[in-house]
Amino acid sequence: MTNLDAQLLAELKQDGRASLSDLAATLGVTRSTVRTRLERLRTSGEIVGFTVLTKADVQADPVRGLMMLEISGPGAGRAFQRLTAMPGVRAAHSTNGKWDLIAEVGAATLEEFDEILFAIRRLEGVTRSETSLLLSTRR
């Protein structure tokens, strides 16, 4: 991927409906260059699709955090499945290093957030956790 491709992707992340003309003007290239680059990015699989985000999709939970989890024993797969099925868990990631799993947690209140954390800590195989509240997010 070239620097121009990266800039094009960044512009599309800001406005996925930007016209070829607007993208070309912003990037300082021709419309045909933008069209060719877009087609190449789609064909290579770098762009896998386009979607619509609604207001509900981007409305953040007032209380959000990342919960790092240490899992022991053979129950890691089950813990991962149970974790992803829990209400309040927005995403779960397996990772390497000190922590085995990272859960993105969201809730309407601190009390609800605490209940979610408590439920996660009770999952079979969870031996240790550390949680950090998300204070702000920049894109």
C-alpha cells in the first residue's frame, strides 16, 4: 500500500460517501487515479466493504472500559465464548503477553459497569483481571 492509498483510506473513513471529485481534489490527484486506486484496494481485499452507520451504532456507552484478563487451564476457549455472549461486552480480543483476553465493556452507569466486571470475574478460568476506564476516544 502506498502513501496515497493510506491517505485515500483515511479520507474514506472520515466520509465514506465522498465523491471521486472531492477525493481527487483533497488528495491532489485526478479522478481516474482515485477510481483506479479504489478499485485496486477493493480487488486486493484491503477494502472489504462499505456500510451505513446509524446514530445508534455510534452512540457510545457513557461508561466504557478495557478489562484485561488472565485465563488459566483448559477453559480459555469456553471463557472466550461466554465472554463474547455477555451483555455489556462490546468486543473481546485474544492477545499475547501478560494478558490472555481483553474485553471492551460498556454500560449506562458505573453500577451497571461494576456488575458486568463482577460477572466477568466469576467466569470459569478467569484468575486475574485489571480494568481501565476509557476517558476519551479520538479517531
